[in-house]
Amino acid sequence: MGISMFFGMFSILVVGVLSEFVRKECTNIPTQLGSHSLRYELLMTKNESWRNEMFSHYHVVPTDDSAWAGLFPRKVLKEEGNELDWAMLYWKIKNPIGIKRGNGGGNFLNEVSLHDVRLDENSFHGKAQQTNLEYLLILDVDRLVWSFRKTAGLPTPGEPYGGWEATNMELRGHFVGHYMSASAQMWASTHNKTLHEKMYAVVNALRECQKEIGTGYLSAFPTEYFDRFEAIKPVWAPYYTIHKILAGLLDQYSLSGNTEALKMAVWMVDYFNNRVQDVISKYGLERHWQSLNEEVGGMNDVLYNLYSITGDEKHLVLAHLFDKPCFLGLLAVQADSLSGFHANTHIPVVIGSQMRYEVTGDPLYKAIGTFFMELVNSSHSYATGGTSVDEFWSEPKRMANTLKTENEESCTTYNMLKVSRNLFRWTKEMAYAEYYERALTNGVLGVQRGREPGVMIYMLPQAPGTSKAMSYHGWGNKFDSFWCCYGTGIESFSKLGDSIYFEEETNPAGLYVIQFISSSFDWKAGGILLHQKVERVVSWDPIFIVKLTISSKEEAGNSSTLNLRIPQWTYSDGAKATLNAKDLPLVPGTFLSVSRKWSSGDQLTLQLPMILKTEAIKDDRPEYGSIQAILYGPYLLAGLTKDDWDIKTGIATSLYDWITPIPSTYNSHLISLSQEFQNATFVLTNLNHSVTMEASPKSGSDTAVRATFRLISEDLKPSHSSYSSSSADLIGKSVMLEPMDFPGMVIVIQGPSSNLAVGHALGNTGSSTFQVVAGLDGKANSISLESGSENGCFVYSEINDKGSTSIKLSSKSDTADSGFKQAASFNLREGLSEYHPMSFVAKGAKRNFLLMPLFSLRDESYTVYFKIGA
């Protein structure tokens, strides 16, 4: 066959396959089985009939892969020709072997080593990293590898972990792969010696398992799972787990220099390469494509990565065989066809196709990644930067219908960050850096529950009045969750320093600073140490300040260029950049480039005005145009509310007409009032506009917010210390009590012997004013609240065995003296909650809303989308 005839057939094959992709379906069948949550329930259920019904239609609908197999040129090649040989010839001609990662498609920016980046331990990112490090150190090696040893027939000391790592979970072992990646990343980020020892112990234990099995196979479950996978029988994503193990081993090699880990990965791939070839030789290539309808994680991605290390052609071919053509083909012809796909099954496939571009230079795969990012970001993403509802993609630009508790699977955000990161490295386009900032800040940083190691979420709810604790999974726990999102979670917080800086191989050397995170970077190519300090961001002073200070390692050395992102969320009026106090020109939405021979003490400063703005939900139907999110620079603000999301702006022409910052001193005005009853503590609480005594709540909860009040009084001077530190500061003062989550409302008196309530202070202000007096019980730091309008009447509680009770206004003459003094006395304490420095008040239709950054919330009920209109 002449070469011109071959390329003619080649073109027919490509066009034919892609056109078939558009017309046919490519999904997991039935689609619900793509959900990790559902697969877990199916494994745990005792309802056999339900399980059988769900699996009865497993992969019964033909996919686009039949089109692929039907287009092989059997009349040109020998009829009995080996399809794998054809595939290898096809890829070898189209993509010449030997191109290494990083120069396949052009002048890419280079990743910097995590070994050279250190986060400021006092920054929010540094604290999040430390919390994750503590969790990695808590986990026990024997418990992590228990199922691997069991599969290998080795002794199994200790007990296995639970959750998705339990011995009856078909996905067991996936978290161990993530642990190897996360621990390698964390060790590179911190050089913690204890973690280094622990991660090497994990690798060594797995090596013993692989040696005992003797075939190269390594997993926490038996090979029978792959028999079922290849036979198109129900099994929960065995290649998903293999991808995580392989990725973990390669990270151990790349980041810690563990050559044994690389040998283990190569041996594993040899085993699976033989399995895939056996399937293709026995059943044809179509059968292999069909099996990819089960989730396989990022097998193509990790295999391209392995090929970039080894240069072994069979690793490249096997990577190609895990490119899911029926999905990538749709993206290749730019079809908006994501609806109905399981999001986190397919984002890793796109990441793998990006890796294919890097190692082969094939521009088709650059175009696929570019189109995919645009498609998700324009039609399927929330204001957080995240995507997915019930783990799937919904109809494009119909996001208003999707707001619920099961939004934004954390894994999808983790993977979309990889997609955008790659695109930025290739193009240096500002939009990808801005997306990374948006998704990292609002979709990742709030995955942890404050500083509690090992407590993370699966979903990030978007429904009005929801909370992170209200999703199906809620918050996980250290030893019995291990969901997919726990695996990506521990990785996310181990590599927070991997996308702040990127190097450019130019003359002079160039460095891009694309994320504002307090950190230091040892830039060896530039010969300098760069220290980045981000000043605390606050609502009352809307200037974002970044200072970059240089410590030169080579005095009067070569010149180098710093390229600083000037974000699109700022504006020119008031924006300022200086080098050693001398002004530099800047334009928002571009990079500020500064080239010079740097000297120790050089300082670059950015002062960027923060913009408040609203952003409409991605829904092109006019009736949903009023559903909008509120952002402060890159930070998504959430309203603390459970049952209201209406904002009426009236004739306001600016957001600042109806959104105002919380002053810096307000935290010092926050108090909580408590009483003791039968060895338990109860706190004064605003419950549905009624005032009650409730059991003392957990920090970060709805009740903690509702039990926190702001003291309002003309008698109180601004203070940076809490008024709860001493009751003496308040004695004799006239105050009102504003519930923290209902700004603009106060506790009101409805009359003698009537229950107190929460409402607007209208007309007679005495109905909402209280005189603070020394506690009638005579105890230190105890206070009593006397009505400003009803002399001799005090706020009085009568806690009973049920715990909760209404709060009334009572006089001493109406109540038996023996219990009155105690019931009318309250312990004064600091507020159980506090305002975040980026807190605002938004005027609502029926009430005002306290706005705080979404990432800072824990169990508080919130709304991220409001109905905003005149």
C-alpha cells in the first residue's frame, strides 16, 4: 500500500469516527451507576432485588466504540491482521515517538519544585497545610496497607480502616494511592522527617506485597475484579484504584527520589499491558473500548506520565488505549454534550488527553482541553468555580435548576484545577490563572472543617439555606470515611504551593507569579529568594496588598524578569504598583513585567482595590436572571440564612448602596450569655425570632451563630478588646442586643411577663433597650438585664429538664425569690461566633443578611445565590 493511500484511509478513519461520535451515545449505562455514592449504597444494601435491578442493564447499550471498531481498514490490511498492531502503526505515524513532556507543543511554562516553595505557616493556606499534615501523620501504616497484605497472602497486623477502605468495599486501596501522592507532596512542601519515614514504610510494605504475588500485580483487591471488568460484568471501577496507586508510586519517585517506587510502577504496568493485549487479541479492540464505560480514573494521564519518564513505547500505546475516544471525540468536534456524563469519571480523561498533547505535540489534544475548559466554565460551573450536581453534569446554562445539597463534588474541583493549570502553562492566558484562584479559594479551601485534621466534605452545597453538614455525606471523620474526595482532599492541601510560581526558560530567566499566597520561593534560575507577603484582607479597607521582597543570592548577577498577575477583579482607579517606592504602570487583566538585576532588599508592592460585584448564575433563561452571587474580589460571599434569599435593591445605583462592611471593632462587641443547669451549660439563643435557652453548641454551628449577639449602645466606646472580658465594663450601660445573623434587628420586649422576641426596633426604643446591672446572684462576671421601659423587670429564664425554654420579662414580685436571682442572672462570655474580617451586611427584602466568605464557614446555614432585584 502506498503512503498516499495509507494517509487517505487514515483521514477517512478519523473523520468517520468523529462524525459517528456526534450521533451516538457514550455513557455509563445506566447513568446512575456512575455515582460513587450510589455504588457505595449498592455494595452496602441488603435489598438484593434493588441491586439486581440496578445492574441488570449494565453496559447493554452500544457505545460509539462500535463505530471505531467498524472502521478499521480490513480490506487494506490483512483480514486477519492484529488490531493492536494496527493501533500501534496508527499512533506511531501520527505521533512520532520520543517527544518528552514539557516541549511537545511549544514553549510551556515549567512547574517549580515543591521543594523550593514554603508557605507562611501563619497564613490561611499555611494553617490548612499544617492541618492536613497532622492528618497524614495520624494515619497508621499497618491499617492503610491491611487489605494489600490480605490480597497478597501476607500477615495482617492491626485492623483495616473503615468507610471506602473497608474490606467489603470494591474501591478499597484507592486512598492508599492518594496517600502516597499526598505524603510525597507534603514532604516536598515541609521536609517533615516523620512523614518521610511513614511514606517510605507504606511503599516498602506495598513492595513486599507485589513481590509476594510475583506477577507485577498490586492492589487491595484480587485480580478477579479485572476478570469481571473485562467481561463487562458489574464491578466498581478497579482501574480507578490502579490509577491512584500508580500515580502515588510515580509521585514517590518524582518528589522523594524513591527508585523502588518507579520499579514497582513499571512492573504493575507490564502486568496490565498484558491483560489489555489479551482482551484485544481474544475479543477485539471494541471490547476494550466498551469496558472503558466503567470509570478508569486517569489511567491515560498516569501512563503518559510514565512514558515521559521511561520513554518506553508500550507505555505510550497503553496510554492511548485508555483515551476514551467516544468522549474525547465529542470534544474534538466541539459538541456541547456533557449533560448526563458523570463529571469526575471524565475530567481525568481530559487531563490525560492534555498529557498526550504534552508528550506528543498533537494539537488536537490541546484543542480538546481548551474547548472542554471553556464549555465547563461557561455553561456548567457555579460561582465557586466548581461543577456537577449529584456527581453529574446537567443541561448547559440551566444551572438555576440544580441548586441543592449535592453540588460540586470536591473531586471535580481538584481535577478542574489541573485542567486550568495545564492550559495556563501552555498559553499564559490570564483567564486560566483567574479560574485557578477562584476555584482554589472558594471550592477547595473550605473542604476542611477549620483546623480539625481529617474532617472534610464530599459535596459543597449550593442550595439556599443549606450548610456543608447538610449534604448526603456531611462531614467525614478520620478513620471511617475515605471517600474519593478524602483522597483528593489530602492531595489538595499537600500541594498548595504548586501553582503560585511558574518558570519560563527565556533569556533573561522569567518567573510568573500567578497566585497571591504568602510564601517564599527559592528561584535558582533567577538567583534570588522571593518572599511574598499578602496582607490580611478585610471588608472595611478594600485594598488588597501584596509585598514581594527579594533576597539576592548572586549580588550584581544576571538580570531576570518577574511577571506579576494584575487580576481582573481589581480596577485601574486606585490600583498601584511600586518598585522600591517608585511607581510602575499597570493594567488590570494583564501581567506586570519587571526586568532588572535584583538586589537584596528590593521590594515590589501591589495595592489593588477590591471590587464588590454580583455574578448571575449560568442560566440563559430570562426568568432566572435575578439569581446572582456576590463576590468581593475573588472571594465568594455567602449569606448566613436558613430560609430567605430575597434582596430588593430599590433605586440603588451601586452595590455599596445596599452592601456595607462590618467595622473592625465589631468583634469586640460580640457576647454570649449562658446559665448552668444540672451540670450543663445553656446559652441565650435566637430561634426563629423567639428568644430561648439552648444547650451550649459546637463552634462553627448554626446554634453558635444564633447564640451570639452584638452589643449596641451609645455608651460603649470603640474597643479592640472584648467587652465580655469583664462585666464591670458594662455595668450601668444601656444596651440593645442584635443577633449576629440578623443584623439590623434586636431583641424586643413584648410586654411584662411576655416572651422576648427578635424584631425591628421601631417607635419606642425602650422596648428593645436593657440596663446592664450586676448579676442578681452576686457572682463574679455575672450580669442581669433590666428592662429599659419596665422598671424592676428583668430578663428571666426558667430552664427545665427538657433544656429549652422561652425567655420572659419578669419582676421580682411576680416570682418566688429563691429562684429568681439565679434565673435572672447570666454569665457574660465572649461570643461563640465571630465576624470574619471579610464580613458585610446586605439589605434584604424582609431582613438583612450577614455576608461572610464561603470558605470560612463550617456548619452554619448559608446561601450563595440570592434573588436580587429592584
